[in-house]
Amino acid sequence: MQSTLKNQLDVFAAACRDKDLRLTPQRLEIFKELARATDHPTAEMLHQRLIQGMPTLSLDTVYRTLGTFANLSLVTKVETSESQAHFEVTQVQHHHLICRKCKEIIDFQWQYIDTASLPEEVHSWGRIDRKNIVVYGTCHKCLK
């Protein structure tokens, strides 16, 4: 795991240099915490996790940093039906299952969707950057 995090940080640092984005201690810590996360955290969740080690880190800084990272494609904003955005550092193409009750987000892979061609009318719309499926339902824990 530590090797993977180091690789992610190396890629992140190179991407920041390529995009002329200064690598501040705040940006680095926000990215590190997001890279370690498996629960698709919100800005508020990240802020709570980081505030102990960085007491001067504001929630606004976390929001702005995540917005910058997402705009530069350094992280992915997970599209949900709720108003709070969730974020992740994407390593491989995947999709999401979201429990409508507990809001848990689970990653899954679906090779068929990844390789399927889009309908012709979609191609004539413009350039497609990525395909992502979000499936909503109720998880087994919440069904009990």
C-alpha cells in the first residue's frame, strides 16, 4: 500500500508541475488523505481528518483545493444525487453503487460498459471524455 501511495504522490507531483500548480503543503496533505481514503469522502470529511495535523487548515481551503484538483483532472468528483460532492483518486476505470439509505459508495468494474460503443447520436454531440455508471439501490446492511 505504501508503495502505491508513493507512486500516486509521484504522479500527482508531476501532474502539478505539468499544470503549473504549486505543490503547497496543504495541497499535498489533502491529496495524500484522499489517496488513502476508501470511502469517497466529502470536503467536510477530509477537513475533519486533516484538522488535527493541520489546525490552521480551513474548510474553504479544502473546498477550493478539491475544486482545483477536479478541474485539472487530478482527482475525480463522484456524481451523486445528493448535494454534497464526494471525491476519489482514480487508479482504474470503475463505476459506483450508492446506497440510498446509508449513502455508502462502493466501486465496481463493468468491462462491458467500458468497452461498449456509445450510440451514434452521442458521438455527434461532441467529444466524450469518460463513461461512468452510477447505480442506486439499498445495500444488504440497510435491507436488514
